Amino acid sequence: MLRVGSKAACMACRNLVSTNMGVRFRVPLQKLHPLSRAIHHRYSGNTNPQRPPHRTAARYFTSMSRLPMRPPKPPPGSGGRGHQQQRNFWVARLAARLLRLRYILLGSAVGGGYTAKKTYEEWKDMLPDFSEYNWVIPDFVWELSEQIDLDKLAKALPEMEEIAKLLPDFDKIGENFTFLKSLLSSETSGDPPLKATDSSAAATQDGSDKQYKKSSDKEKIDQLQEELLRTQLKYQRMLERLEKENKELRKVVLQKDDKGIHQRKVKKSLIDLYSEVLDILSDYDANYNTQDHLPRVVVVGDQSAGKTSVLEMIAQARIFPRGSGEMMTRSPVKVTLSEGPHHVALFKDSGREFDLTKEEDLAALRREIELRMRKSVKEGQTVSSETISLSVKGPGIQRMVLVDLPGVISTVTAGMATDTKETIFSISKAYMQNPNAIILCIQDGSVDAERSIVTDLVSQMDPQGKRTIFVLTKVDLAEKNLASPSRIQQIVEGKLFPMKALGYFAVVTGKGSSGESIDSIKDYEEDFFQNSRLLRDGMLKHHQVTTKNLSLAVSDCFWKMVRESVEQQADVFKASRFNLETEWKNNYPRLRELDRNELYEKAKNEILDEVISLSQVTPQHWESILQKKLWERVSTHVIENIYLPAAQTMDSGTFNTTVDIKLKQWTDKQLPHKALEVAWETLQEEFARFMAEYKGKDQDDIFDKLKEAVKDESIKRHKWNERAMDSLRVIQHNALEDRSITDKPQWDAAIQFMEETLQSRLKDTESVIRDMVGPGWRQRWFNWINRTPDQHIRNETKNELERLLKLHDEHTAYLANDEVTTVRKNLEARGVEVDPVLIKDTWHQLYRRHFLQKALSHCNLCKRGFYYYQRHFVDSELECNDVVLFWRIQRMLVITANTLRQQLTNTEVRRLEKNVKEVLDDFGEDMEKKTHLITGRRVQLAEDLKKVREIQEKLEAFIEALHKEK
């Protein structure tokens, strides 16, 4: 809107704005029609047609007040003759001017056509020659220009009559100027208010006429002001219409480019390059390192002060979640604004575009922002320092990067974490401490200024106000509620708050309804300021109001700060890169610079190679390990619960019956479970063994923690196939049912297996007896070790029981009660008090040793018993049922090991490999997990080098594009 008395108002009649592809041309005064130029010189007070006028309307009024309105008094003694001559001179001048008007009209009529043609040719010559820049302009522009109907375009342009209606009435303005000239000259000279220019109107007026003329003069002044305001509004509407047409044309051009009429690679915009640098810095240091001094617009304000609404007006879309008085902004939101053919928004880490012209997409975008904010907040906290990155593109949007911060609060309310206030302060200070950050301080105009907290915070961060822009919101409510509107003037002039700022703005962001559209808010804002007395009374200036002017000012300040500081920041990162590269060369000269992701990929390949090696294990190796481990797991049960109870019956029929029953029970309940446990443990051990072997082959120890975590997680996720247990039970039962030893090698193998097992058990039993009775005479003499009292009693009991066994070599496994009494009495006779329980316990170990020794001797006899076994001869000495039992056990072990090996190689190894791949994929997507498992100075140094190089390259590309744009 043009301001009364401004330079633009004076020069409006000679400025024509032509819009073509966003380029404005200003027509010089010399190119106007001679008649229009003469009128302009007449009413602008410029007597030199070669020099353009530069006076404002107020300056013109002042100059007019100094013009003489009456002829000077004749000097004494002239007798009035000079006055008469001067009067005749004025008459002559008036006649000459009337005659000159005839020549002006004649010249206008004759030269009008020629001047119009010449003006058109001159305008055409003023256009730049774009023939050398055809490679810049896309092909579709020329195709579009060919499709434009020039006749229709000419008809769409306003007619000369419409333009003439917009021009002011020069005759009426001239009359008003004459009136003001007489009024001001009369006031300065102390004469009556109005003096006629004609000699016939020079008579004096009475007091009532003077009062009437004063009131009429005031009315004329008011009418003049209203007429000037209407003229300014007409010009403003015309300019807005032209800007709207220009915006639509640019949108059409950008849409044609977006559809890909020409297949040229579209370069990234300048603001997108800059936003990428900020995103990398945000990922590089979540704590906002002081090294990051790149400019961005930081939006701070008290809670519910209207920060989000101001940001939405700048972005031209209602993109943020809203709440009635509750905290909605829970984490910093970085919004990159840029111009584009479509009004869309998208997140940095997502490919979905939200169409901001559709209400359903706007609602989905608000829900997504709210969801991301809540996810970023840790449990037990209210706000988060994690930044959400969002890009908004659209026609006519000013290019800049803004960061919306959580609103500053004065009190922690119910439901908030106790440290919420301090956390918000620390986040705000961290962003504002950047010396190149532009602080957009938002103040609610509808509340008392003394209740503001953010102004003190901003004053601490920027005491000189060199990078602060102050914005007063809700001015409509402030004007309605405040009894003294001058208080608003004090605020926007920076006289009420102690803080200083580059500029002060007053905006209106709607009526407070969440359903208002951006266009309706803009219309309401413009209507309010047009009718507000804050502008009418001069309390606010036109450039200080509306969010449109605010966005232009913020964008200009942002790019100014960027141009002043970006090269210096690039030098800082260049120096940092040099220091990091020097440290790497000195500490790791023979190693490649692999960052955490690259190291993880390397470790991933090594682990997968180790898993694949499991499939290369030979069947013999699997079966040997499985058979050995399975026997270790079940041998105790076989000896203690099957063999010894059956063998101690001393009867062949009873032995076989007992063995069959116990084997059946064992197979049904325990054996399959034990076998699967052994197989699973064997698989784990082999997996760990291969990983350990790879570690020994010059592998990087930086992966040890990761490999151990992958192994544990893979084993934890692995579930053995339960259906294999049923089939394994049937196989084991069938193997134990077979009693037919077909050849002598199998018989010999069974005897050897039995002999090794019994010898092992005999050694264990003798060890237990030695511990019971204490050291022998050799150890007591050479090692000076004595027996304990309990060991002495045990030794005496052992000697007494051994004498009993010598007398009864075929004694049963259990002592009778009378035998226990006899042994106790014999010991008491020698002065040894012994408990019957101790006697039985000692007997058990002695008899076990005695029985195993007899079984070994019987095993030696059975080595030649295969002939009798084949022919079913009955010989008490060579009845080798125990050999057959051990052959059945051995055969069951072989068959079980073979079955488990097949299941391992065919199923479980592959499933384990699949689990390992899934675990590695999950770990690869979890950056926190990778950071925890791959650590060390070497890793961190490589990470820093990668980030610094990337930032430097991005900054250099941005600086190059910035210079080209200049």
C-alpha cells in the first residue's frame, strides 16, 4: 500500500510496471507522452524537464507555502505606478500562457501517433537479447510462447480507459494545491485564512465568514486525504493483480518443467543444497556442536504466543498440530522453505509427498509430525532435542531455513517432567548461541508485556540485537483490549522491552479458529491493518505490518547472513579436515579409512563366511563329536540306573528283563531330549569354534564385541524343530531292541567299549574311596599329611568290610542288618565308634569297586565268547549278556549321531545361517546398536573424517551455486 506523502505516491503517475516472466521494467519519464510529461512537471513543481522530480508531496506543500500570493507593496514615493505596471505584467503573463496552451494541444495532436510508435520501438529495444542464452531457457518455454495467443493476451490487458480511471484527477488536485498554497501562505504571513487571487475578491470578511471558511477548509483537507488514500488503494490493487498474474504464469512454467517436456537433469536448488548441509551437521553432532555456526532462522517465543501460526503463514499452509493451550511443539522442527511448482511437503527420511492443497493430506501431515515428536521424546521426558527435518515447497514461498523450537514456559504443570522448563531453556540457548543464527522472537500482543519470558532470554543471547527480529502477534486483540494504543507503538519501536532488534513487526495470524484457511487469514490481516487506526494515526509504518512483509524481511536477513558467513565456515571445516587426516596418517598409516557402516559390512561378510563354514564340516566329524558328547551325557544314567542294577541280580533272565524295561522307559522319557540338547550344544560349540578360528587368522579385533552379540542373539532366536523328536524316539527305540551282533569286529568293539567304560568308572570309584579314607602311608611319610578323625573311622570301617568281602566273594550289593551289627561290634571292640549309615555308605563304594573289578575280568573272558554267542551255547562263565547290552548302547549312539548329523546339516545349519542374516540385518538398521558394538578411537576418527569431508564438499557446492546466483 502506498503511503500518503511518500515518494512512491508522487511518482505513481509516471511509473508503469510491466511484468514478463517475473521481470519488472520501469519506464523512464522521458519515454512518456509529451503532454503527460508536461502535466507531471506542472504538478510536481519541477521547472526543469530534463531533471526528474524527487520531491515528496509534503515537500511540495512546503515549497508552495513560500510562493508569494500577493504583489509586494510599492516602495515609498513611487505613488503606486510600479504596482500598476506589475499588475499589467501579470495579465500579460496569463495571456501568454493561454496562447501557449494552444501550441501544446496542437503539438499533442500532431505528434501523438509518432510518439506512441517511437515509444513502442524504444521499449522493444530496451528488452535484453536472450539469443545467447537459449541453452538456459528450456525448450518448452519456446513451445509455450508459440501456443500463447497474443490477441487474447492483449484483450486480457487493461484498456487505456481503465488505466485512466486509476490515474488521479489532475484538475482537482491542482485546485486543492492552489487552495493549500493560499491557506499556508496566509497562515505564515498572519493574514486572514484565505486571500483571493483576483483583485475583485480582496475585500475583508467578518468574524462569522472566517469561522465558516475555517470549517470548510478542514473539510477540504479531509477530502484531499481521503482521495489520496483511494488513489493509493487503486494502485495497490493493480500491483497485487499483476503480482498474482505473474505468480500464476511462473507456476505454469514450473509445472511444465516438472512434467519433463525436456529430458534434462534438474539441479538441486540453492536452498536445498544448504538444507542438506544442515541435515548432515544435525546427524554429525546431535548436541549442536559450537563448530556449527551456519545461519538458520530460530523461532522462539513463549508457549501459545503464536510461533507456529507465524511459521504457517510464512509456509502458506496449516502444517503443524494444534492444541488449545497445551504444549504441541515437543521437539525442534527444521523447515526448509523453497519455491516449487506444487505446494507440497515431505520429510527428509521419507519419499511421500503431502499435497498441501488437499485437506486430507494436511491432516495426515499434522498427524505424522505429532507422531514423530512423540516418538522422539524418551520415556519420562516431555520434550526432546532430536530435530525433525521437513521441506515445504510451493509457488511464491520465500527461500529460507527455519527451526521451530518448543515454547518457553514459566511453570511446570501436571503431566510434565520436572526438568521440562530447564530442558526447553537449554535447547533454546543451544540454537541461539550460534553467532550466525537469526532469532525470530515471537511476543503475544494480547497479554501483558511484563509476563513475557522469552524477551529476557533473547536479550542474554543477543544483547546488541544484531541478529534479532521482533514479531508482535495478535495485534487485533491488542488494539481491542489495550486502553492506550500507544503502548503497541512503544513495543514495535523497541522502547518498552530492554531487548534490541534489527526490526520490529506486527502481524495478525487469524481469529483464533483452527479451521481458518491461510487465504482467509491473509484477507483478515489486510482488512484489519487497512482499517486500523494504528496505521491511520502513524503509530505503525506500512513496512512493519503483515506476515508478507515479515517473510520478505526474514528471507533477506537470512541470505545476507549466509553470504557473510558461509565461506568462513567452509574454511573452519577445511582446517578440521586437515587435522583429522593428519591424526589418521600418524596413528593408522597402513589401514583404510572405514567408517562405522563400512566396518559393519566388513564384519557382516566375515560372520556370514564363518556360518557358511559350518556346512563344510565333514559328516565323520559331526558324528564323532555327537557320539562322544551324547555318551558323556547319558553314561552315568546307563551305568547307575541300567547296568549295575541289572548285573547285580546275578541271574541271566532277570538281567535281560530288567535291561529291557529300563531301556524302554529311558527311550520314552529322557533319551530323545538329551540327544537334541547335545545336538544343539554341539552346533553352538562348532559355530563358536569357527568364529574363534577366524579371529586367529589376522582378523580385526574391533569386531569381537559385534560377533559375540550376533552369536548370542542368533542362538537365542534359534528354535529346534520339535517334530524331529518323535522320529528320533522311534529310531532310538528300534536300535535298542536289536540284540543281534552279526560279526566278530562288532563283538570286539562292544567289548572294548565296555572295558573302557568300566575302567573309567573304576577309576572314579577308587578316587572316591581315597577321599573317604584319607592319604595312604606313602603320603603320610613323604608329604607329612595325617588323616582326619572321620577319615580314620572310614579307614577302619573299610578294612573290616574288605575282610567280609574276602570271606563272601559272591556277596550281594546290600548288607543285611545282622551283618551291619557284626561289623559295628567288631569296630567297637577295637575302640572305634561308628554309625550304621556310615557303614552302609562305605560298603556301597567298596562293593561297587569289587563288582567293577569282577566285571572287567569277566569282560576279558568274553573276548573269546563270540563263538558261543553265535551258536547260543549256555555256559555260565561265558554268558556275556552285559557285552550285548553295551553293544546295543553303542549301536544306539551311532545311529542317533547319524540321525542328528543329518538334521544338523540339512536343516539346523541353514536355519542358523538364516537367523544370523536376520540378526545382522536388524543390527544394521539399528544405528544405536552399531554404535555400541563397534567402538574405538579408530572408528570415531573415520566417522569424523567422513562427515567433515561430506560437509566441506556440500558447502563448496553451495558456495559455487551462491556465486553463480549473484
